[in-house]
Amino acid sequence: MRKTHKIAGIVTALTALMAIVLGASPASAESYNGCAWPRVCFYLTLNDWWAGAPTASFQDVTSYYQNLGSRSRGSDRVYNSRNDDRVWLRYVENSTGQVGYLCLNPNTLGIFEAGYTVTGVKIEWAASCP
């Protein structure tokens, strides 16, 4: 199994679990875990995630990747609180230096394991990932 598929599988499974456990409605204009709509929020550590305290957020739709700064680069968790827009995350596999891309659907959480460093974000006007 490719590592990109492993990360995407974790995102899909966690999203389904959150919807069941929390009864989360995917179409809401409210804050989730400290991430105010319509933002893409970054949580550097698991403790930041559990505290509901994003360390950085982005909201501008762009046609290019925005490089992440010290408060977002290497985050463990990324949450897309937007209702109608997908988010592309650029990451590096630390052991090889290979660059990869992960797409997050609206109202979805992305999790990056220790072997990966998220380095960029691009928000697009599309409602779902390809």
C-alpha cells in the first residue's frame, strides 16, 4: 500500500468515526475543535488538537501552494472546516525527501504521522477531492 493511500485511509476512517461518535453534521458554519469556519486549521501537536487550540489557520482560495510557517509546518493535525471547498496539503516524506500531496474534503481531518512533514496548503473552489 502506498503511503499516500495509508494517510488518506486514516483520514477517511477518522472522519467516519468522528461523525458517528460526535454526531457531527458535515454542513455547518460553526467552529469545530477551535477551528472557526471557513478556515483550514493547523495543530502542531496532539496536545494542541486535544485542547482545541489551532496554532495557525488559512482561509484564502489560491491557485498555488502557500508555504507554511513555524506555527503550521510539520503539524500533526489539519482540519478543513470549509463546507464547500477542498484543500490540498503538500508534505515531505522525511526518510526519502519525496514530496506528496493529500486532498481533504470539506469538514475533514488530516493526520500526519511522525515520518511526514506538511509543508504547504492550497484551498480550491471544488466541493470534493478527485
